[in-house]
Amino acid sequence: MSGPGSRSGPARLTVENLGVTFGGVRAVDNVSFTAEPGAIVGLIGANGSGKTTTLDMVSGLVAPRQGTVRLDGTDLVDYLPEERERIGIVRSFQDCRLFPELSVLDILMLCEDVKREVAVVSTTLQLPWARRAESRKRAAVDEVIGAFGLERFRHHRTAELSTGTRRVVDLASIILAAPRLLLLDEPTAGIAQREAEAFIPLLRRLHEVADTTIVLVEHDVPLVFELCSSVVVMELGRVVADGPPDVVRADPRALAAYLGASDEAIFASGPTAAGPKGVSATGPDVDGE
Amino acid sequence: MLALSAPNFVLVQGVIIGLGYGLLAVGLVLIYRTNRVLNFAQGQVGVIAAVFLVKLTADFKFEYWFALVLSIGLAAAVGALSELVLRRLFNRPRVLVMVATIGLSQVLLALTALPFIRPHNLYKPVPVPFDLSFTLGTTIFSPGEVLTLIVAPIVAVTLALAVRSTSWGLNMRAMSENADSARLSGVWIRRTSTLTWTVAGALSAFTAILNAPGQTSALTEVLSPDLLLFALTAALVGAMINLTVAFVAGIGVGVLYELLQWNISSTANQQLVLFIVLLVVLLVRVRALRKDSRSAERSTWQHGAVRVRATVDALRNRISVSGMWAAACGAAILPLLLNVGNNYLFSQVCIYAVIALSLTILTGWAGQVSLGQFGLVAVGAVMAAHLGASVPLPLLLLFAGAVTALVAIIVGLPALRLPGLFLAVTTLAFAIFMQEAVLATPCWTVPGIHKTLCTGLPNPASTLIGRPSLFGLGLHSERAFAWFSLGILLLSILAVRTWRDKGVARRLIAVRDNELGAAAMGIPVLRTKLLAFGLSGFMAGYAGVCLAFATERFSTATFDPTISFIIISMVVIGGLGSVAGAVLGALYLEGLPALFGANPTIQFLTSGLGLIAFILYLPGGLGELLHRSADALTLGVRYVQERWTTHGPLGSPPGAATTPVPAVPGAETLTPEVVES
Amino acid sequence: MLILGSHSVRRDITLVIEDVIERYTEGKRRQTGGKIPALQVHNLDFYYGTNQVLFDLNLEVEEGEMVALLGTNGAGKSTLLRAVSGLSHPHRGVIRLFGANATYLEPEQIIAEGVALLVGGKMTFSGLTVRDNLRIGGHTLRRDRARSAQALEEAMDAFPALKARLDQPAGTLSGGEQQMLALARVMMTRPRLLLIDELALGLAPMTVDDLMAMVRRINEEGTTVILVEQSVNRAISLADRCFFLERGEIRFDGPTVELLARDDLLRPVFLGTAASGLR
């Protein structure tokens, strides 16, 4: 697979006129933005604004009705989620309940398995190269466990961990996946206050170590402002503001979007929103947005 | 190719039996909609009613109508009771509930032996209230059949009205769509659930009573798996949601069956067509079935599987390892001490343990419920029957394994995109297909191509298979074969443990627990599922070869589909996903009854009731028991160690590292849904 | 094992003591003639598995009030509603509905007490007709035919749009109409306490206004309403009092207008200036 997969280092993400409809509701409507290589882009907006759906379209879980998603210029329309993973798009999940029955060690080893596939027969017979591959994976995983302080949870099933720890495991697995574009979906949601405060330096460190472009969907706006080089504000499926944190902060539309459907937002969005009664149908059936 | 034509009376016959299938299918759909459970005991409930009816009319001389009402009432009550017993399993892994329903059907079968239910004379036919019969062409339709033609549609229509207008029907429909919303709307879901099972029980009673007069032989107490499969197929046509479609499909299946009987002479071809029909139905209904089951299936695997984890504690590790060595050595010595009969049993237990291990991979790790594992074993046995004399043993084992792996993959393909519990249906069909078609027909002419395939046993009634020698050593003595079986078992255990610890298991479990997440991680989902089928089939294949040589003589009756039920019970009793558990399960269900069969306690423990008790009260199975005793042993050893070395503070309190303690007692019950908090 | 045992025993004793204290305080309050609040939550802890989501929550809602429950995603709002409605049971703490201890009741029982929970977007059964959907709501009235027929009539009058679609499957209705259907059903049972979780999720603003007007009417007729909201603006327009929940703890409890002035609390809401003060 030539193109984006063969290069290394942070990738550029270009999203153009992305749109998708769920059961009559325009969940995402004409969304465009760019993430420069190595940047951290924050995607914020109220519930139902379409942020997670946009992320789903970039990672391939949802197919867009209109628009394109490009990685380093290549259109990703034909790439399945696992294929996108292989070219370097790694995504974390909002409710990080990944695999409840697997231990932390298992999950991290799985990430390594994906990178270095060993045939079943070789594993069964424990041929020398299978053994060597396994120990190399073990070494890489041990390194990451140490780096993220997960030693005491090594053999615990993820079901037994707190949300914060699960998120750390998720981040650790991300490092192993050597992403070129990292999609983080509300990494601090559901995390207790004290753990959330530890996340900013953690994410910063992650950004340095992984040398990747990051697109971050979040509710914790100060965290986004602290961390991101560029902020995109969404409301009711559309982009309402886009730019560096200082610029966005001063934008009145962004403010209104965050306080929730103010009069300004209604009149600003034009005829679509003011359509005939009952224009929106059943809400999106994806969890949340 | 298949010219299906038939005189009218064949069609009418088809409709008559089809009505029975339809009613059964409707009951299955009702229960599935309410509780997302495939109730394998659905047919057996009705049989009790039929038997009771005979008892009341023949022995107690009750009036027919009065007896009928009582019998149906009994079946309804049994249905309600089943729900009450199985209720707490409804949120557990699907395989546990299904095996529980299988255990339930065994319990129900046992109930028919109760003195106040079992009639004195088993050969009395089920009575009919009137003596109406009619003639179509040259065929006379008996009163029983006429009764079916009249009563079944009435029952169906009544049910449809009840579902549409009664509050139970409304509640059931709401509950089937979204149980939580239903609760929040004030629906009493537990009562609705019990009521649904009651209705399903009554429906089953109708089927059994109406169908029974058509039986020419003695009152059948056991519901054949065929009947259940037909009903399941019809229910699947309705995508397990639509009652009307399921009912009509039931009639369709009946008609199809009679048409096939009339037009195709060989049983093998009939079965083939039916098998293909089922596969087609599944493929066509994939989307509808997937959508419905997705939310219920996801995350129901927690708290069901024995943890596949490495122990942290060095001492604990040493204890397990030494335990294993001790068991292995003990087992190796055993054949020397046992007599011929017991050595035969020893081989059997070893081989069944291997089969249970093969199912552990498929059902315990990959979450694909297979009710046809013994059908795969049959494939291996057939290889042995045909090639045993010509191919050297090690090669035969590998070859049989490979072929069976391929067959397993093919059988699993249709259910690949569906949740694990639908595989149960295809594998059940496969097991039936194997027994009735493949094995029974030694050589089979493929229609259309006119080529002959020799697949079945050379002599279906009873085939002799001579034992080969291994590397020059004869395996004719039971003792030698016992060692051989043990060797195979140990090798299998070694292989499975390697797979468990070196990557295969974690991949299967990841795909099982979160398909989308696994895909997003880069794990090839389809390939991983196929791997599970392949590995499982491979083991079942060579186990089949060993079984063939062990028994040296067997027939198609050996491969009864119900044996697959026993195998899955072994895996469940041993503990889903546990390697040691699989062996223990085989020992339990195969060894105990053979050794202590007369003992009533053992009879109870190994019966359907014992199985249900295990599932309800010891979900981790025997494997969990073993783990806990090893843990306890570790504690004891450590305590002794500490007492011996009295200098300095020694040893942190055990259990901190080995048994991760949830901070909250009762926290093992995890909420399955994603909740926006 | 002894250590584990003692730990859990100690915990149980603590819980029992808390329970006794709580009951005592309640009794005292009753004696001094205080009004019985519609909803009382005391010392609530909630876990999902080993994960603690609500930390020592305390709140009270008086009868007839309309309050808003604000907070971001993951704050615990929906979890609180789940606990109150009986869908899940808390690990520690007491929930009282109109004075009666309802902590461990099942939803069916709680509904029977006059509590209704409306979850935005999930309360209609799309496979059932509109009429059937309403019939389910009339469950508590099913004994009294006359009353349930009358309630149906009233619901039809209040929502003419639904009257026209009585025999259509609810799935064919628009999002706004489905919410109306859910509201109509709830209104039929005349609950004493109504919990609404994100009523406006995914709906056009105009529809939302209609629904809000209806909620206001319900409140005026005497039903206590608790509104879970993401939008502070909407909360202001409806509720005089509000709670602000963040990461499982209540940070603010008071008049909604005062909340807007609290920069430090509205962390997820940036206000144009004072950016550096946020953290």
C-alpha cells in the first residue's frame, strides 16, 4: 500500500465538506478543517454537535455521505478501519472499555501482535523465530508499561481498572501503534478530578514521544486551550469557529455555541435550521452524538 | 435439477406437520424477543403435556376436554417455572443460558418419568376428541390430523390477537424493543417475562398434543433435534422478531419437508437440501438478525469466562506447575493399574477431554457457540474408517485434522457475521446432517453431476475399524491405547496452553469482546474468527481418529447430535475458557457416570439438574474450584513458610497480587450498557 | 482473607451508622414540621464496576420546583437519574422520594409512586403504533378504564399532531414528534416528579421551544420537574434553581442566575475574557 502508509512522521489531515445524515438529521454538515503535521487540533462543541461523528468518519467507522477525508493528500474513501490503522491513523475510544476480559499486558501485546504477525503454526511449534518475536514484543511492551507507570496493573483485567487507568492503558497502546495521526475521543470524560488534572502533562508527553499529529475531541475546554495549537468549534453539525486558541476565544459565535442554542446561533445558521416544523427526525442512533 | 412436484395430499400432510413447526417457532420467537434467549427446551415442555394427557385419559379416565385443559395448564406452569429458575442467567453469556436450556430439556425429559405423569401403558396413543376424518385422493387423514388442521390456525390467530390487544402483548412488544425503556414506562418486565414463557409453554403443548397422534410408534418422550431445528429455521426466517412470518415459515418448512420426502429418495440428498435452505435463510437474514442482537450481545461475556490469566505469584505458579506434573505422572501410571474395561474408559475420557479442549477454543475463547462439535469429530472418524489401514498413524492424525479444520471453516462461514449464538443453529444442523446424511450413506451420488462420493462409514449399521500401530508398536491392547490416548491428550494440552499464553487466545478474546475495537486496533476480524474455527476443527478431527480407533467398532448411532450437547456441557461445567476445566469436565461427565452410575447422587450431579445447578451457582465451573483450591493451598504453604522462618518481617499478605480484589464487593456485576454520565 | 473480611465488615458498619444518622435527621425534620421535599439525595456514592462515578452527592428538590441539573459529559448527570429512577442501585447513600426511602426500589415500583423519567431520544417504541405507545403509559391507569380513556383524550387535545398519526408506527414520526409522544405518555400518568434527561438532544431549536413550553405547563400544574441540561441558556429560561455537577460532585447549588457569574465553575464554558483564571 503505497502513499500515506509508506511514509513516517506526523501526517497532515485534510477534511473537506464532510457531511453525513442519520435518520433525517444532518449530524455533520459541510465540515472542513486541516490538521498540520505535528499539530494538536482540538474539536469542541456541545453534545450533539457532531464532533464524535466527525472523528468516526476520519477513523473509518462511519462512511460520509459527502466530502472527503485526506491523509497527506490521499483520499481515504476506500480504506476500512483496520486499513486506516495500518497507515497510521490510530483512534482511542470514548468509553475505553476496550476488552474487559483481557489484562493490560494482553492488550499491549495485542498491539505488538498487529505489528509483527507470526503464523499460528510457528507459534504452536514454538519455532525459534516465533520465540524471538515474542520476546521482542515483550521487551517493547515492558518498556511502555514502565514509561506509563502501569507496572502494578500489569496482570489486572481492564474491567477491574478505574477509568483513568484504562485511559492510560489506551494511551500506552497508542504509543505502541506508532501513529501518524492520532484521534483522541474525550480522553478525560468520566475521570475523577484529580486524575483529570494529571492528563495535560501526560498528553503533552505523549505528543512529544509519539511525534504525531493529534486531533482531540473534548469537553474540558481549558484543557483544549492549554494543549492545542488550533481549535475547531462545532455546533449542530457545522463548524462555527476555527483557528488558534486566542482567536477562537474571542469569537462571539463560539461563545454562543458553547452556552447552547442562543438566538444568535439560530439566526446565524440560516434557512436550514429554521425549516418547517418537524424537519428533524429521529435523533442519531450512535451513542451520544 | 430438483423437480418438486407432488400430489395434493402430500402438500396437505406438509401443512399439517408445518402447523406444528409454526407453533413451536412462534414460541421460540416469543422467548427470544423477550429475553434474547434461544430456548432449546421449547419442544420438550410440550411433550410433558402430551404424556400427561395420555395419563389422565387412559389411567384416570378423565373427560377429554378437562384433561386437555389440565395438560396444557401443566405445560404452561412448567414454562413459568423454567423462567423463574433461569431468570438470573438472562444477563449472562449466551452460551451459559443456552446450555442451561439444554440441561432444562434433559430435566423435563426426566420429569416424564414421574409416576403421576407417566402413563402405565406407554404405547397408548394420544387421544382425540372426535372421530372426524377426511379423504383426499387415496389418502385418509386421521382424526388427529384433522384436529391439527382446525386447532392450530385457531391457536395462531388467538395468539396474534392476544399479542396485539392484551396488555401482556403490549408489554412484551415494548420489552422486546427496549427493556429499560419499558421498565421506565412502568412495564413489569419480570411478570411479562414469566407470562411469555407460560404462553410459550402452552404453545409447545399444542404442538406436542397435535403432532403426537401422527406418530405411528410409541409415545415419543424425547423431542428429536430435527423438530427443534425445523422450528428454529422457521423462527430465523422471521428474523427472530416477526411472529407471523415465523408461523407461516413453519408451515413452509413442513411443506418443503414433505415435498423432499416425496421427490428425493435418498435421505442424504433430502438433508442436504434442508441444510442448504437453512444456510440460505441465515445469509438472507443476516442484517435483520445482526441489528437486533448487537446491543444485547456486546459485553455480555463478562463474568462468565474463567479468567485466562497468568499468575503473578511465583509460589502460586510453582504450585500449579507441580500440580500439573503430579497429575500427569499419576495419569501415566494409571493404565498399569487399571483393568481392561477401565483402561478403555481411560482412553475414552482422554479423548473426550481433547474434544472438550477443541470446544474451549471455539466457545470459551472465541465465543462462538457450537452445538455440532461431535459432527466434526465424526469427520475425523470417517477418515480413520477409510484410511486407517493405509495411512501411517501420525500422518493420518494430521491429515484428518486438516480436513476437519476445513469443514469447520465451511460450516462456520454463514454465521461469521452474526453474533456467536447463531452459530449454534448452523452447527446443530451440521451435526444432524452428518449423522443422518453423511454417515448413513456410505457412497453418495451427487445429483446432477452423477459422480459418486464415498464419505460415510463403510457399513453404517456397524463398522469395524482395526487399530494401526504407532512407530511399530502395536496399539491393540487397551493398556497401550490408554497410553496413546494420554499422550495425545498431553500434547493437546501443551498446544492449547501455548496458544493461550502466546497470543492466539488474546486475539480471539479481543474479537469476541469488542469486534469494532479489535478492528480499529488492526486485528483482522474475519481471519481471526476463521482461525478459531480452524484450530477447533483440527483438534476435533484428530480426536475423531483416536475415537474411531479406541472404540474399534461403531455406527451412525454413535454420532447422535445430542452428544454434542454433552460436550458443550463438559466445557461449561469445567469452566468456559479453562484448559484444566475442559479435562475436568470430561472426567466429570464421562468418567463419573461410567464408574459410579448406580449411585443416585452421582446420577443427580451429572444430570440436567446438576448442570443447571452448576451454571446457577458455580459459573466458573470446576476450573474455578481448582483455581480457588490452588489459591488456598498457596495461602497455606505461605503460612507454613512464615512460621518456619521466624526472623524478620516476611511475606506480604497473600492474595494482594494474585487475586485482584475489586474495591467494591459485588462489583463483579458490570453494567453492560454504555451510559452517558 | 481475614483482612478482606474485616474490611468489608467495617465498611458495612459505616454504612449502617450513616443510615441510622440519616433516618434520625429525617425524623427530626418531620417532627419540626418541615415540608417534605419531592426528592432527597443523601451521601450518594455510585460505582460502575470498580469505577466511582458519583462522590458523596447531596441534594434536595422541593415539591413543585423546576430545577436544572447541569454539567458536562461524564459528569454523572445521567447516572444520578438512573439511580433515582431505580434502574441502577447506588453503592452508598439514601434516595428519598416524597419522604419515602426509595434507594433500592425497582423502576416499576418507583413509577407506581408517581415518578417518571424521560430520556431524550429513547423513550418511544418505534415498532409500536402511537396509540400503543400511549397505552403503555397508561399502565398505571389500567385498572380504571374511565380514567385512562379520559387521560388519552386529554393527551390528544394537547398534542393534535399526534392525534392525526394515532395508528402509525412511532418510528415514522419526526424526532420532535417522538419527544412529544413521550411527553404525552408521561403526562397521562400525571406524575408527581418528572425527570427529564436531555429532552432536546438532536432536535431543531423551534421544536425544542414547543417542548419546553409544555414542560413549563406540566410544572405549573404541580409536577416537580428536574431537567438535565447541557445548555446553560436553556436552563436559565426554564429553571430558577440549578445544580452544577462536575466529575461526580456537586459544585454549585442555587439560583441559576448566580451560576452565570461563577467563572471558576463554568470551566467548560469559556467566557471570552479571564482565560488565564481558568484552571
